[in-house]
Amino acid sequence: MGFFRNPEISKTALIWGLLSAAAVTAAFAAGPRTGVAALALCIAYSAAHFMITYRRYKNIADLSSEVDRVLHGFTKIEMSEYGEGELNILASEIHKMTLRLKEQADRLAADKEYLADSIADISHQIRTPLTSVSLLTEFLSEPELDTKRRIKYVKELFELLDRIDWLINTLLKMSKFDAGTVYFDRREENIVKLVKRAYEPISIPMELRGQSFEARIPEDMTLCCDARWTIEAVENILKNCMEHTPEGGTVTVTGEDNAVYSMITVSDTGYGIAKEDLPNIFKRFYKGKDSSAGSVGIGLALARMIINGQGGRIKAYNGRDGGAVFEIKFYKSVV
């Protein structure tokens, strides 16, 4: 039998056989009835011992088969088959391990799918302006192109190159967050100065649109944050508000400081955020139904990553009088 080919079982059987033979021989020496009783007892005990041992090893073999099935894609282990005791504890631990491995495998599969989708989105976002750049360079190469149109094409070309540069830099920053290589140098910073620096890059575009900018922040209000990254986040939010505010509109930034948190609120006088867009507005590559043709859908996603990475929270909603509102809160430590 395969059972007795197990070295441990064969060794145990040999030792048990020798001890039983010695015990029966000694019992027969004491008397025939004693010998027969000892022989029957040894046979009964041996049968019970090896039957129990056989069942235990069979359960171990079944459990080994279950593990093998897990390695080949199956994830279910019937723990009830093993009853109670150490074997059931082992089965339970293996079951927990397989669940954990399955969760990790599912996460890896989801990450792989997300990476593939992200690469496709990035490729599409970069390919679109590159196609326009290629067309513009062809137009500029025409020898009979008049000066007015040449200036127009050169201006469009620079705008496209700026857009590609911003897109690549933003994607690189987001990849740093994904890789966990971003470290914040948090210090006490003046909020008025931070907002002013965030507004500077969009001041000219807002002026060309006839939009106004208002900042109502206490002069002495401070925030413990990484200045460079926080400016990046506020700038992306201001840019989003500018793009969704009509000509002549206003973008306003206010500040509030109390014992619990420091809050920066950015609001505009645009048309607000569509109800179906609100749950998704901070998702990467998400573009709402009112997004402009040049929108990529990563500015707000990066802003949230920056703010959450510093322990802050950001939320968006529509104001009572219309327009979008973005609240940035940094909670203070309670001693």
C-alpha cells in the first residue's frame, strides 16, 4: 500500500510491531488467556492507530491537492472537510493566504488595466497637439505664405508647444505621486503670497478674457504646507475656474482660519458643475460635458493628489448663486 511507503509510517509500524511482539510474547509467558487478550488488544489498538493516522495523512494529501489547485487558478478551499484541530487551523491559514493572494492578484490586474488605459489616454492627448504641430509646420514651409498668416501660424505653434510641455510635465508629476517618490517640505507659508504666485501664470489669459480676479484673505493668514506643490494645486484650480467662467466673469479666492483648520476657497461666476460631473471631477483624464476642446482632465486630479498628500482635503460643489466652488482644507493638529 502507498500508505506504508511513507518512511515515517513504515518506521512507526516497525517499532510498533516489535513492541507488540515483545508484549504478546511476555503475555503468553504469563498464561494463554493473558497472551490472547494482549494479542487482541494490540491488534485492535494497531488498527485504530493506523486508521486514524491514515485519515490524517489523507486529509493532508487532500489539502496539498487543494493548494495545488490554488496554484493553478482555483481559489476555494473547503475548510469544513477538515473538522477541528491543528489541520483545520492549517487549512484556515492557507485559506486566508489564498484570499490575500487573490486580492493582490486582482489589484495587480486592475493596476495593469489602469496603466494600459492611462498610456492610451496619454498617447491620445499628446498625439492630438503633435498632429496639429505637424500640419502647422507644413503650412509654414509654403514659400508663398503671406506674413500675416505666418505670424498667426507661429503663434498657434507656440501655444501647442506650451500645451505639450505642460501636459508632459503634469503627467511626470503625477507619475511621481503614483511611484511614492514625492516628499513635501512643509513650512509655515503666507497664504496671500501663495495665492498671488498661483495667480500670476493665468493673469494675462484672464485679462484677455476680460475676467477679474479677487482675493479676500487675511494678510497674516498662514498655512503649514509645501509652497511649490501647493502653488501648483491652487494654480490648476484657478485655471479650471478661468476656463469655465464667461467673459467679464470673476474668480474669487477667500481664506478662513480657525482653531480646527485653515481653508482656501476658490469660486467663480461660471455656469457651475453639472450634477453628473461632480462625483468624477477629480478623476484622472475625466472630462465633463462642458469641458473645452483643449481640456485634458488631469489638472484637478493633480491638485487633489497634492492636497491629499499633505493631509488636506478638497471638495467641489456649486454655489448658491451659481458657479463652481472649490474648498481646500488643511486640518490642524490637536494637542
